[in-house]
Amino acid sequence: MGKVSGVVLLVGLCVGAILAMVLIPLPRPGPAAVAVAASGDTAMTVEAEPEPVESPAPSSSAVPGPPPKAVDTEALPGLVPGGQVSVVVYDRTAKKTTVSVKADRPYTSASLVKLLIALEALQAGAPASTVQRMLSVSDDDIASRLWTAHGGPAIVTRWATKIGLGATRPPEDPGRWGDTRTTAADVAKIYRYLLDQAAAGTRTTIMRALSGATESGSDGVRQYFGIPDAVGSLRWSVKQGWACCRGSRILHSSGTVGDDDRHIVVVLTSQPVSTTYTGAGRRVTEVAKALRPAIDDL
């Protein structure tokens, strides 16, 4: 009986091994699959070789876009051949100067001094309509009357002290208000004072005049060069300046651009007398266009 039992046991083990090989399903491929085989009464497991896993493609949102455009300040002087140019852009929302090129270089102010004349005249009770006309059409006759009536050069001295215009000086000839000396940095300060500190009535009167500037000045010179021609559909308010010909042709464009007068923009130029107002104005416009990356709110 012992021999028979041993034979039966051996046959049973062989049959069990065969059944295990037939009945156990083959594993599916994949990194976690294992192959199972019978070796006597012991099962051996062998890990299948894992399939390569591809890294997911980067999301399009993670791919950086082109860097934002910046103002090429080194190119600005080349836009005014034979002359000089100074620029300031101040962002009132960010409360910082975003562009500054030769901001402290002095220039003859031409009609930009009318901003100070307007501040003085309104403070003294001059009619708002008179001040608005002086500014919107750049009327020299009104400017001369208000200049004489309210102290002449003392207007510049008083407001330079009040606003903190460190480089603004009255004219050497008391009767020539347009010969007041100023800088782009100081002109930007005038706008900052006007928008942030001046009395509400004064601010409204002056900014309404600047936003309603006519295409031609009272002397017939087209005054939409610079900011108006450069900024397209953006809102603007401007005070322009032009003068000739005591050694150079002066063309300035100053004002605000954008909703809520966000950007203060000042472009001052001194150009050769050989240029025309039209040609010099186109150059000022090209400078203002080059500033668009600093004033376009994206």
C-alpha cells in the first residue's frame, strides 16, 4: 500500500501542475503584470519588463509667449535728426515714471507755460471760458493779457515754488512769456499737480480745454502733431507748444492719454530752423508713436 500511495501522490502532483499551466491565464502586458509558472509545487513569479511611458506634452498655457514690447529709448534721438528730444511718461495708476529720456534737459517752453498762466488766472478769478479758449486754441493774445494782468514772470516763480519745479525759470525778457525755460520732468510735474492736487473746479476747467483742443491753433498752425496723431482711438488731452526761430524750431507735445488720464506724456523737441512746422511735427509724432508700448493698456 505504501508504494501505491506514493505513486498516486506523484501522479496527483503532475496532474496538478499540468492543470495549473492550462487554467491560469497569461498576464496582460503592462508595468504591473507578472508571469506565473509552476515548478513542482512552488509557484515562481517573474516581473514583466515595463513598457516605456511617454511624458505628457506640455500644456500650451505653460509655454511662455513673446516678451512684452518695450520702448526703445535709444532709438528716440534718431527720430529727431539734427535736433534734441526729451521724453517722460508717467503712469498714474502704477504711480511711477515708465519712460524717461533726457528729462532734465532745458527747453524754451513756448505755449506750455500757458498751463501756469491758466493756474494763476483761475486762482485769481478769471472767467473759465477765457482760460479755456487760451488753452484749447492756444490763443497768444489771451495769454499775453493774462500774463500782464497777473504778474508776468512772477507767475512762473510762484508756481515753480508751489509745485516744486526745480528747473523752470521765467523769461529773461519779462514780456516774452514763451521764452520761459522748463524741462520734460517739470512739465510732467505740472500735470501731476493739476490732476492730483489742484482744486476740482480748476482741474475741470483746464482738462476740459485740453481734451477739446482744436486741430489748428489761433495762428493757423496744425496742433494735432505728436500725441493726437500717434495714439489712435485712445483718449487724449493735450497742450502743445511751438515757436520759431531764435536759433531753433521748437515743437512740444504734452498731455494725458487713456481712461482717467492714466498716462502723462511729455515730448519736448528742439529742431533745426531749416525744418518746417509740418515736417517737425511729423517727427514729434514718430516719437510719440514709439511710446505706444508704454501707454497701451493691455
